[in-house]
Amino acid sequence: MCAPCHLVTIHGHPAQAREHGWIVPSHANPATSPIHRFDGRWYLPGDAWRPTTPPEGDTP
């Protein structure tokens, strides 16, 4: 994502970004925080980007 799009999409809409795992709270471990990707699936970040389920209570 280019810098202008990052600023508008991620930092311009922090609540939505948190729901999708695009922003992780400072107390959370990013390696264990699922990310909702452009393909509609949830993944755990890392070398293998393992598919996972959405966090409890989250169904964007």
C-alpha cells in the first residue's frame, strides 16, 4: 500500500483498521494478531501466513 493510501485508509479510519487487524494495539503481539486480507480471508502473519479464523466477536 502506498504511503498516501496508508494514511487515508489505516490512520484515517483507526476503528475499522483495528477490526481488520491492520493496526495492532501496542500491548498486543502482532505475530498472534489475525489480519483480514484483501482476499476476504483471515491470516496469522509470519513466514507462512497461515489461514485462521476471525478474532472472537469480529466478523467484518
